[in-house]
Amino acid sequence: MTLIVQDNTGSVADANAYITVAEFKAYHDDRGGDYSGAADDAAIEAAIIRATDYLDQRFNFVGKKRLGRDQTTAWPRTDAWDRDRYYITDVPKEVKDACAEYALRAIAATLNPDPEQTATGAAIQSKSESVGPISESVTYVSGAVFTMPKYPAADQKLIKAGLVRSSGTVLRG
């Protein structure tokens, strides 16, 4: 695994990250964040890559990729405007900050875990088991759509900046 950080042109081949390990550490050092759960810089690099993947999969961002399908990250973009109507020409600070927030969470847990399912593929909402006398209770999800987990500290950075949209509408915080 190699951390390859995207630049503001979008032309870094095979880019898989928005921030460096040094940027991650500086962000969390400034805020008193505890990343001691990472054994070394390689663990932080892996978390940054997972965080970048999560960002790019989870959100429908304003604008479009600057270099189209050849660009391996969602940012930078063209035709992108923030909530204050400023044209965005690079990878926004909010994207980098959100990446640092998600990466901290990715050190300790899976950002987007697969939903628990039965052998037939039915999604389980809740499950409880007892040992004596034997008892089991399972509640299945019915008619619900799986939604990706939310992380307010990171999510709000993007939403408040006006960088994400849903169904063609920019979300306002």
C-alpha cells in the first residue's frame, strides 16, 4: 500500500488520498485528537486511504471531476461552487479536514460496514440470543434502504460548506 496524495490539478496518477500523514497528525494535534490506536505511520496511511474511499463513495459532490473518469479521486472538480457562491478550483480545506476526521475513525473501526444479513440475504435490524432456556429473537429490516453511517464531526464540514448535493439539491447545514 502506498499513499498517493491528489494535488489541486487532479492529475496525480492513481491518487488514493486527500491528505498526507503529516497533515493528518497536524490536524489532530491541533485539536487534541488521539490517534495512538495507530501502530505506526503505515496504519495511518491505510486509514487515510479508507477515509478517502469513504468520502468519494458516500457523497454526491457539487460540480464534476476535473479530469473525468481518468481522475481517481472525486476532487478537484470543475463547475463547483461553495455555499457562499465562491468558485472552487482545488481540493477544498473542508474535504481535507473531513478526510482527517474519517481517517481517525478508520483507525479503530470500519467506516462503512456491511449490514448484518441472514444466509438468504435478509438484512437484520436487531438480534438477541439467550442461553437458558434457549431463546432467539431477530428483527428484520423491511422496506428500508441501507444508509451509510454518519459521522457528524466530518459530515458537517462538507455540508455546511455546501460541497455536497442530494437529488440535485445542495444540502444546507
